Amino acid sequence: MKNDLSKKKIKGFTLIELLVVTAIIGLITPITIVSLWSTKNKAKDARIQSAANQFMKVQEIIFSDKNAYSFGNEDAGLSYLLNDMLSQGASPLIFRKNSDSSGYCLFFKLNNGRFFCVDSKLTYKDYGVDGGSGGGNNQICKNNCEKKNECVCE
């Protein structure tokens, strides 16, 4: 009686088949990671924009009560929104208000490189990737507050 193992066909994967599957997985993994990273940044940017919109609404509530806008550290809700924007990657985050607290502007950059500005006139403006003038609109926001005493997004 011959060895029964020699007659049986052993089932399993060959080394070549395993190498091919490993190579395919190795090619698909980086593509998936890049796609997920992009989606994660889009979600962060949406959260930043939502916080900026809420920031405007909270400022309007404060203005209706006190007839003046609040600086971020004067109100717990505003502080939370500003800190949330920073934690999601908003930068540079520039917040200015008029000397008499009758206006403000908040300028920030999203993770995708786009610049945004919100102000006391309920403007929510997208300056694009270069910030409208090579990223210099944060200076416009600052100059309007300090020189013209009018914090607005231009």
C-alpha cells in the first residue's frame, strides 16, 4: 500500500498567489489612505466653517444684549468656538474688534488652504486659496480695525 499522502492533492495557495495578493493590497492601501485623509480634512473644514457661522450668531446675541460685541475671551461660548476652530486646524486665526466694540472681523485659513473672513456686518467671505491678495487680507482685516475703526471683510 502506497502512501496515501502522495495520492492526495494538498489544497492551499501557492507562494506566487500569495505574493500577487500581497502586491495588490500594497497598491490599494496608499490610495485608500490618501482618500481618507482628504475626507478627514474636509470634515474638519466643515466644522471650522460651522463654528465661524455660530460665532457670528453668538456675537449678534451678545450685541443685542449689551450693544457691543465681545472679544473671544470675554464669553465662554465664543472662547469655545474659537478654540474649536483652532483645534480643527484653522490658521492663522485673527480676531479684531473696533475700539468701541461696535464691530469685529475674524479671519482664518482652512485645512484646504482657503481663506475666510466673517464680520459684524454678517459677511461670510471666501477669499480663495491665495487669500485674495497672496494671503494679505488678514492685514486688510487688521488695518480696517486699527486705522478705519471699522472691522469688515473687504
